[in-house]
Amino acid sequence: MVKVSQVSENIIKIHMKIGITISAWVVKHENGSIIIDTGIRPMAPRILKEAARFGRVQMILLTHGHPDHVGGLAYIQEKVNAPVYIHGLEVPYITGEKPYPNRKKPTDYTKGFSVKQLPGDSRGVFHSMMGIDPYFTPGHSPGHTAYYHKKDDVLITGDMITSKNGRIGPPMKQFTANMDRAMRSTKTIQKVAPGKLSICHGEDLQYSQHLYSAFVNEYQSKV
């Protein structure tokens, strides 16, 4: 069953449990709505329904191209045809040019729809997009990206971390390309120091330095 939770004033989380929790997000904007990740195909109609409450979909942002994050992309694009943004390192994987690390076969999840690289400058610093700041957080996948909603002070972490029993955990090992690099990327959490962490696989957490320090102490050899 697909469920909906209010993350903050302008952010809704759409989630479904199939052994693990899979999540996507809809962000309210003055010009319409923004979708962040598209979950799996059964979630797509509900994502569209929630997005429609806020008006036209202005863009779709992807944390990365794993199937539980882009499984609903083709269905949603058939309905809204909004620009889709993902880190440039993810493009050959999401378009099926090559398989993800540790995967045998490539898969084209775009189904003919174009994807754009997240805009940035020559130093690799991303541009803010409609009040959302992308942060490059590689490791779980080569171009994994987290998104910070400045107004609501929420960091949408994608698969950079997991959570359980009110604690931060590492990304799921079996689906992570480079765990050492993924763990180093968690320093972004401390850098941004958001009010809230919204996590794909797990419950959302109120951020505190104590919360992050407990995570570092538990996994200090990796961070």
C-alpha cells in the first residue's frame, strides 16, 4: 500500500513497503510542484496525484538511477513531460549505456525520454534549482546526489544513509558501489546541518550533532 507523510510545510513523502521502505518526494513550489525520485512503478500514480495538488510539475530531480528510484519515471513522464535532472555520472547508467557497478546488465529507465545533467559551474558546484540545492554524495552510486530544501531546512538524502530505531545507518551494503566513498559522503550531513533528514529507506530523523556523532562513533573507521 502506498502511503503519504508530511515531511515539512512544503514537502510530502510518498512511500511503500515491500520488505524495505521505498520513498519519493513531492515539493510544493510557488510555480507548481517538483518531484524528487519516482520510486517503483506502483507508486507513480500516487506521486502524480500528490504533485497535481500543487500545480504543474516543473521538474523531476533524481538522487540516482537505481530501479527503486526511477521505476516510475517513464509512467510519470508520459503524463507530465517535465525536465528530468540527474548527476552527469549517472546518465550512462540510467539510459542503459552501461550497467551499474556490481550489476550484470544495463537497463534503460528513460524509455526514450531525455535526461539532463544537473547544472553547475566549472568547479563542479551545483546551481540552486527552485530553492533546492543539490549536493554530490557519491559512493552508493557513482553520481549519487542529495537535495537540500533551504526554506524548510530539510535534506533529502536518497540512499546516502539509512535509518532504524531513531539512528543513522550506512547505505545498504548489497546495493552500494563503493562503501568507503559512500561513508565519506555522509560528511555532507554535518556540513549542511539541516533541521531534518528525509531518508528513502527508513524513517525521517530530526538532525542534531549528537545524532551524527553517534553515527560517526559507531562507524568511525569508515567516515
